[in-house]
Amino acid sequence: MKLKYQKVRILVAAAVVLGAIGYLAVTGAEANKDYYVTIQQLQTMGNQAYTRHLRVAGSVAPGSITRDGAHANFVLVENDRRITVNYTGEEPPPDTFKDNSLALAIGTYGRDGVFHATGLQAKCASKYAPQQQKTAGAPGTTAAAVTTPAAGQ
């Protein structure tokens, strides 16, 4: 009888531990979920936009970047849509964060119409474009002289 009681206690303890682990896994995954949206989708989401952790991408509008240490304010543009972003991350914006660069802001949309980013990723589109090959005779290039050995040498 005593052996059966110990088995039941072990099974109950194991069920409690597994239940706690399952609960933490589900709630942790929900808390860290980011939704990728376009600027147009963000502006038409209604109240859902204010309650979710979001990722928004676009091009940085030229002349819109103002920096203050690790913080930056700028405008993201996608087609004819614009959104103001206030970045207050722990690290300064990346080196590739410049005018006309592609940027991904990670954070929340405020009722003030500003996207409050805590994460920022950027890449310079020209850095990843294929290089143009120069052709002989084109401006800025020089043609190499080709010499052939003379007969009998």
C-alpha cells in the first residue's frame, strides 16, 4: 500500500512540474511574439496596433534623422505612407543607418501616432547591389597595353 502511495505522489509532482513548464513556455512565447506589418497595414489596424509588439520596415526619409546619443528620431517611408519612429534602444543605431537606407523598427505603436522602437536594424541597399563592370575605353578606365614578343627573340 505504501508503494502505491509513493507512486501517486511522484505522478502528481511530475504533473505539476510539467504543467508549470508548459504554462511558462506558452506565455513566454506569446510575450515575445512580434508581428511584421507594413506601414499601410499598421495605419489601418485600429486598436490592435496599440496592443501588439510589431516590426515595421521602410526606407529612411532623407533628412529626417535626428540623433541624441543612443536615441534617434526618424521617418520611415513605404510608397506614399510615412510613419515617425522614436528609437530608444540600449545600443546606438547601426553604422548602416543613414538616409535612404532600409530599416526595420521593432517596438510598439503609440496612440500619439509615433512608433516607439526598442530595436533597430538597417542595411544600406547600395552595399548589397551588384558591382558594375567597367569596360575598356569607358570613361575612367585605362586600356592595358598588350605586347607580343618580336619574331626571333
